[in-house]
Amino acid sequence: MSRSVLVTGGNRGIGRAIAEAFLAQGDAVAVTSRSGDAPEGAFAVPCEVTDPESVEAAFAAVEAHQGPVEILVANAGITRDTLVLRMTEDDWASVIDTNLSGSFRVAKRAAKGMLRLRRGRIIFISSVVGLLGSPGQVNYAASKAGLVGMARSLARELGSRSITANVVAPGFIETDMTAVLPEEQQAAYKDQIPLGRMGSTEEIASAVTWLAADNTGYVTGAVIPVDGGLGMGH
Ligand code: NDP
């Protein structure tokens, strides 16, 4: 049966692959981004996740188009990497506001409809560095670690209504976000990955669709690493 799915940041990269995987399953998929693009077959909605009014307007549009959101994938995210002493208040605040507060805004709004439906799946896209730490990414790692606490609190708060909240923690995945890293840095990362390669966006998408499947409703508060073994033990 077709379900109502919303993927934030679904116009490119990991979010796009997630949207395409749900579309391939026959779900009704809405995709938000700042630009408003979407893969073919998805409902494109412009949304700035740092703006609560924009989030509200996007949910209203999605609900009018395909009904209340049953599966939310909070994927939109940014980096503003620099060493801690050079990190400005703005570098810190913009990453926290997009990655952590943006995920809070969409999860809160989605939970409203899910509570009425008495079912739902909330999936946050975190990162291996949220648990491992990473030099130059104090803001980003903090935002991604915060998603774990948020998901686990939501899992406890909403579990009695059959709403699950889980985290997927990707390792280094080939997208625009990692393409900007210098080649030496990419090679150094690959050396630390037991599988010796970067991951594909499709490999993240399959973990997300698994967490949203009809028969995985007993998985909640979990952190699923999809990182080639990079974060083992965390
Ligand atoms: P991209 O940079 O390719 O895409 C980021 C997406 O987020 C875009 O769709 C972008 O929309 C959207 N976005 C960013 N800021 C906002 C905002 N303020 N409001 C609305 N949408 C916004 O990233 P990836 O696909 O690589 O990453 C997706 C997620 O996966 C991120 O949360 C990232 O932190 C996480 N991740 C990525 C890893 C990787 O190796 N690539 C590893 C671990 C985690 P627009 O096009 O309009 O700018």
C-alpha cells in the first residue's frame, strides 16, 4: 500500500537516493529543499528548515497533496568545517540550526499527524562523526550526536502510539558534501575504512527503507551505522 513519505533535502545526494528508493516501492513521496527540485515522480516542496513558518507551510502543502506524513526522513544538513579556534559563532549556530534544530522542527510537525494516525516512522540522518568525533567538525559532530538523544527521547515519548524514531549514521558517502574534500583527505579517510571505499547513496537509502518497512515496526531508538566499518564499537 502506498504510504505518505516526506524526505527533507531530497533533491540531491543521500536524500535524493532515499526519495527514489521509496518511489520505487510505490510510495507517495514529497521532497523538500531550498531550491524546490525533486526526482521525477516526487512532489517538490520548497522548505527552509531553519524557518518554522516555512516548515509549517511545507507540511500543509504535503498534507493537502498526499495526506499526513507517515514516514519522515530528516536528512537536510550542512557542514561548515574549521578548527575550533577559527570556528565563528555563525559557523556553530548555522550548523546546529540546520542539522539539529531543523530536524527537531520537522519531527515535531510530523509527530502531530502521526499521533492522530497512531502510527509513524521518524528516521534521522546522523553521521559516523557524531559518535566518533572529527577534527574541524565540532559544530557538525555536535549536531549529529544531538540527533541520537532526540531520536531516543522521541522513541520513549511516542512509542505507545506505534511511532518509531531511529537514526541512520552514514560514513563517508559519495555526494556533493564529500566531493569538496581535498583528495589527500579522501584517501586518508579510505585508509581508515575496513571496507576500503566510500559508500553509495543507495546503500544509505536501503537502511532507511528497511527502517520504514512494515515488518520493522519493533525497531526503535536504534542507531544503524552504514559506514563500511569506520565507526565500529561506537
Ligand atoms: P548534500 O550537500 O548533497 O545535500 C544536502 C541537502 O540538504 C540538500 O538537499 C539541501 O538542499 C538540503 N539543505 C541544506 N540546508 C538546508 C536548509 N537550511 N533548509 C532546507 N534544506 C537544506 O548532502 P548529502 O546528501 O551528502 O548529505 C545528506 C545528509 O547526510 C546530511 O544531513 C549529511 O550531514 C548526512 N551525511 C552525509 C555524509 C556524506 O558522506 N555525504 C556522511 C554522513 C552524514 P538545497 O539543495 O536546496 O541546498
